[in-house]
Amino acid sequence: MKRAERQRLKQNDLGELTRHAQEVFADRKRDVGWIVAAVLVVGAAVLGYWAWHQRVQQGAQKLLADAMVIQEARIGPPAAATGATGLTFPTERERAQAALTKFKAAADAYPTTDAGLFARYQEASTQVVLGNPAEAAKAYQVVIDGAGNRLIGQTARLGLAAAHARGGQFDQAITTYKELAQRKDGGLPVDGILMELGRVYRDAGRAGEAQQTFNRLLEEFPESPFNADAKRELEALKKTKAA
């Protein structure tokens, strides 16, 4: 009897819950309709953004690929004259100029994409090759501002320091190299940074600090591939000092 009573109570409770749910749904049917519509709109927006993002990425990658083709083109006589295939340029400078135009176009068209940032980095590097350190520094700074602490941003800082050194702005180059050498979480090889820092000290006429930097490289990185270069630099500094 008790079991039957419990079963009846459960059925009544279930029926009551069902009726309550139906009443709530009926009362909020309009709200639910708006919620469903909102979800559909948001979903459509997300899909639309994803499709747009994919198109942007593909467009940026295509322009970057076009620039890379020029950057890797052969130097020599025209293909028609030699029977070779592919793009050719008579001089490395003309190839660099053509690549620079393409890299800048890709970076300007898609500045916030990964491909666009890489194109801007390549633009900066090509400016260095062409002997335009001031223009290179501007492009490197754009990459730094856009990439932040990502590896390409750190590499751009390295390029910025090199551009400053190339332009005779030794104090700025030294500051950047020192900051990069002090980082423990960076993705750049500290021994290589120390090598460049020592050379900038040397070029700036600060022989004592150059010597300290090269010695630090040898002490902290005994297996570094830069050790032979560091030793040669130290020998050259000693001869200069003795003279």
C-alpha cells in the first residue's frame, strides 16, 4: 500500500513539474524566441567573421608569397637568353628593390595579420640590405608594436638594434642589445646577442666594454659557435691597445 502511494505521489509530482514547465515556456515563449534569434544572429556573425578572416589570411599569404618569389629570383641574364626558366634580375640591388616594393604592398594591405607582420619584417631587412637604416628602423618598430613579445617581435628588436648600429646610432643599439641579452625568457640566442653587442661597443670606440662583453660570452657560453669570433675580436682589441 505504501509502495503504491509513493508511486502515485511520484506520478503526481512528475505531472505537476510537466505542467509547470509548460506554463513557464508558454509565459516566456516570446523571450525564448528572441533568445533563439539572437543565438542565430551571433552564430551567423561568427561564421561570417571566420570566413572573412580566412579570406584576409589567404590574401596576405598570397601577396607575401609573390614577394618571396622575387626575393629568391635568380641573378643573371634574362631567362630567354640562357634557356633557363623563372624570374631573373640583372643585379642583386634591382632584385632587392623589386622585393621591397612587394613586401611593403603586402604589409600595407594586411598590417595586422601574421603574414603582414612578416612582410613588414622582410621590408625592414631589405631596407638594411639597400643601405637605408633609418627606413629599416621605422619598419622594424612597426613589427615590434604589432607583435609585442612574440618571437617575431623579439627578432625585430634585434633587427632594430642592427639598423641603429648601421646608422651610427650606437647608444640606441647598445641599449637594445643589452635589454635583449638580459632576457631569460626570450627565444633569441643570448651568445649571438652578446657578440653583436661587443662589436657595437668596438665600433663606438668603447674598447673596454667590448672586451668585457666578449669575455662574458666566452665565460658564460663555452660551447658557443661564436667563441672563435669573440677570441679574434679580443686579439684585435689587444693589438689596437698595444699600438
